[in-house]
Amino acid sequence: MNAQTWNPDGYERHGRFVSDFGLDLLAWLDPRAGERILDLGCGDGALTEKLAALGCKVVAVDSSPQFVEAAKRRGLDARRVDGERLTFDGEFDAVFSNAALHWMKRADAVIAGVRRALRQGGRFVAEMGGRGNVDSIVGALRDALERRGVDSATVNPWYFPDAQEYRQRLEAGGFRVLRIKRFPRPTPLPSDMIGWLETFAQSFTACLPAGERIAVLAEVRDALLPLLRDEEGRWTADYVRLRFEARKT
Ligand code: BEZ
């Protein structure tokens, strides 16, 4: 079950770092003016806008209606599309995706749809959470839910593969992998851990009554205090990234 909904204002306050970090990924994409690019899981379109400003012809897709509206407000061609059910056919020179693929658990369906969307030789450049991503947060959520008799595996919306697994999926799905790497990226949070949890981890608590949700978030925060907050009160999440460039064969 993925009970996640996105509020673009909350995202601006607690999650803007996601697209800020994504700027680095644009260098891997190496976009050229006139290229047709699909931004898969565009969020509020902050990175799509950069591609459009470079002269690329970009289509931005996301499964969240709130994000699609936010991307449209930037003047982008944004469409509500399920990333596990892409229907584009040979239309793009590249598919780009930042911090979205880990929300799509049917990885092989995603890869097949991306391949279909690309022209021959087209590239797939993406970054997502890799194995071990936000491990301490996932562990604290698991413990708090377990105390209430909930198996967190049934509500965890994320897929964080390692490089070898994702490489195999890409190769089996008709891609040649040019480079792939998994690396830790400790990520300073702009606000309290509660803000992060409320923005990104809704699926874990959606099955609980409202009062219980608040108690879970407080317990998770307490468990993470000694791990992720420094003496000055700054929170740093234990992000691990998986980044790759692949070409349609
Ligand atoms: C990530 O970008 O790795 C991420 C974002 C939200 C929740 C979990 C992971």
C-alpha cells in the first residue's frame, strides 16, 4: 500500500534539497538543446524546468496530481502518469529520473516502459535510493510499528536496490549499463525529523488512527535523536544513492 500524498508547500519547506541535489545528476545526463527528454517522477518540476531552460523538449510525468499541477504552474508539459505503466513509444532521446524510482516497486515494469519510451540508443540516466538508504529511519519506523502489531514490510513504499541487482535488471530489460554506482550521501535536513517523516513517510502511519500517528512520529524521532541529530540540533538523514547511466540496446 502506498498512502503517500504530496503537498507542494510542505515539499518546498522540507524536501527542496531533493531537487537541489539532483542538479549534480544533470551533468550525467549531459542534455543538449533540442533533445526530447522524459522526466520520470518529476515532482514539482524544479529540475524539469532546468532542462527546458537548456532548450530541451521535456515531458514531465508524475503519479501525484498535486505535483503535476505544481509542474504545470511552471509552464511545463506535465502529465499524470503511473511510472509502472508508461505507454510512450520511441519518442525520447533520454529518460531522466531523480529520486523517484524507489517509489516504484515494480522495477521491471518501469524499465520495460522506459525502454519502450526511448529511441534506439537513447539513454536512461537516473538516481534513486540505494540499498541501505535511510536505514536508521526505516528501522525506527519498523520498531514503532512492531510495538503496535503492524508489520512495516506491508506498508513500506520504498525499493532500495544495490548496484548489482539494478544492473542485472537493466541488462535483462534491454539496456547496456555505462556506469552505475552506490554511494552514501549524508543529507542535512532543512527542518526537524518530524517534518521529514510527515513529508515522506506517510505510508507507514496511514493505517493508524490520527492520535496514534503522532505518537509513532514522536517515538521515531526520539529513537533517531542520538543517531541523526548533532549537538547544535541539526538533523542529517542517512541517505544512500544509486546512480546510473544506461543505453537502450
Ligand atoms: C530518497 O530520495 O532517497 C528518499 C526520499 C523519500 C523517502 C525515502 C527516500
